[in-house]
Amino acid sequence: TLYHTYQKQTNTWAATLNSSVKSDVFFAKARHYSSALEASLDDDRVPLRVYDSLIETVHEFLPQMHRYIQLRKKALKLDELHMYDIYVPIVPETTMTITYEEAKNMVIEGLRPLGQDYINLLQEGFTKSWIDVYENEGKTSGAYSWGTYRSHPYVLLNHQDTLDAMFTLAHEMGHSLHTYFSNRSQPHLYAGYKIFVAEVASTLNEALVMEHLLETTKDAKLLAYLINHYLEQFRGTIFRQTMFAEFEKKIHLVVEEGGALTAEALSQIYRDLNAKYYGSEVVLDPEIELEWARIPHFYNAFYVYKYATGFSAATAFARSILDEGEPAVNRYLEFLSGGSSDYPIELLRKAGVDMETPVPVRNALQVFAELVDRLEKLLV
């Protein structure tokens, strides 16, 4: 029903997106950039190679994505797997009820590899009123971390007793401690950090907590539930956002070469990308080719790739911290303290994660492949 409504307005949405893309291309040319993509990346001094390498490396691992989709179809006992089936939990009867107190303890245990100084600050946040925990009348939805340079960070939650809520707590405290370390170490001018690295600290916290749960959970059904949850994060954050990033690159290229983005052209590009990323096991209903019309990020061009690079960098940090221990922790804490004292690519490189190479994305997707193996064994 949703997509049929978009379909009635598809020419309007196409005209709107076409105008946005034409604007990006015009300003890039006016400022003597070779492309709208180069113009967008220049604000963070991100080389074009980072964007292209992300897409190329994800393409390398599409067979693993297709394998996960095949496993999902088999586990759900479906004759046909549609796009909407991708969002159904493979282990639907398994749930985790986690109170807020339990969530705090789980986050603390999962983040112990980051060292006692980090844990002490985390506990200070839990005990010194940094967090507005529960829903309330008139309170905004969602969750976020905010504050000022002179204050400690504040976290807004709307906590439910769920696994997702526990990870949200870990995520938002990652943002808060990133802000805390940067504010403590940098003058006001350089304390704020760029969006390119903003999701690294929050996602690393989630990754470490997840690794702890995977290591300590003994119940096979619960373990399968956790692995499925983790795989969905990879699918949604690396594969899906990279597909969006490739779509943005393709549609800007059409305009740069003098073409027009009609509704039919946009839908064809989007349909072809869905077929490439999800593979032959998924039935591509006609409605899915209209998804481009409802993604607001496309009007903030070349933004979504940062979700994928941030997730990859966080996964690389998590593995090095678990494998190396203190040396990796020290590099990571220096990164958290960097603010915007250097360009984001350089801050990550100094901490041991070079996003100009395919290594961080490749290592992250190798974790994805290993998780598919584990889930396959649990569900057989």
C-alpha cells in the first residue's frame, strides 16, 4: 500500500530527486571539481579511492551475502523469499528480556577490554545522571547523545527491556565517551568530530558487547538469535548502505553525462542494484524498485557511505582490541581524544585503521562470512 501510493506520485519524486542531483552537479562544476562525488568528499578530505574501494570490496563479498539470503530462505521454510521476508527474525520464538539494570551490567562487562579508565567513565555516566532513561509524556522518540563543551554529555533514551535497547545504551554511551575524551583533550575549536568518524565509537561499543555475548552464551537457540541480530547489522549497515552509495554514484553520473533521471531510469537502476546485492533467491516484487522514492538520505548526497565505512572501522578496532589488548586500546583512546584535530582519514590511520585500503572493509566482511558459517551450523 505504501509503495502504491509512492507510485501514484513517482514522476513528482523523480523530478524532485533529479533537481537535487542537478544542483549537486552544478555546484561541483562551478567549483571546478571533476565530479559531484569529489566535491562532496572534499569537505572531509576523503580521497575518491575510499568510496570506490568500499563498493569494490563489498562486491567481492556479495556471494557471502547471497549465502546468508539462501540460509534465511531455508530457515524460514519459504518457497519464495520476498524483500519483506528479509526483516523477519530467523529465530522468531526467541526473545531476550533485559531490564535497564541488567543492560548496564551487560554493557560494562562487554566493554571491559577497553580498560579500567574507560569503564570508570562509563560507570560515572551510569551513576551521575547523564542519562534520561525511560519514556515520558511529551518526550521525543529515539535516542541520542548531546551536550556542551563545558558539560559532560547527556543521553536521551526511551528504554524498553529488549536486546535492541541494551545495544542502544552501549551505542549512545559510545558517542558520549567519544565526546568526553575529545572535549577533555582538545580546545573548543577542535573538540567536535566529523560525521565520518562519529559512528565509529558507538558501533565499536556494540561490536564488543556482541562479541562478549557470543563468547559467553551457551544456549544454542539464543546464540542463533544473537548471530542473526549481528548479521542483520552487517546487512543493513554495510551491504544496504553501500548499495545506496552505489545508487547515488550512478545517478549523479547520469546527470554529469547529460542524461535525465526519469522515474523509469531511477527505478531500473535501483532494481538492478537490488538484484545484484540480494541475488537470485529473492523475488524482486515490482514495488521494491520504487524504494528510491522514499529514502531521504539521497537528498544529502554521498552521506550514507559513512555508515558502512564507520561500521567497518569499528569492527577493525574491535578485532584489534580483542587480539592485541593494551597497545590497540591505547591507539583507540588516542583516536577518541582526537576530535577534529586532524582529518578523519588521518585520525583513523594513526590509530591503525587505513580506510584508503580495502583491508578494514574486507576484515569486517570476513567476520560476516564467519558468522554465516556459525549460524548455518546452529540451524542445520
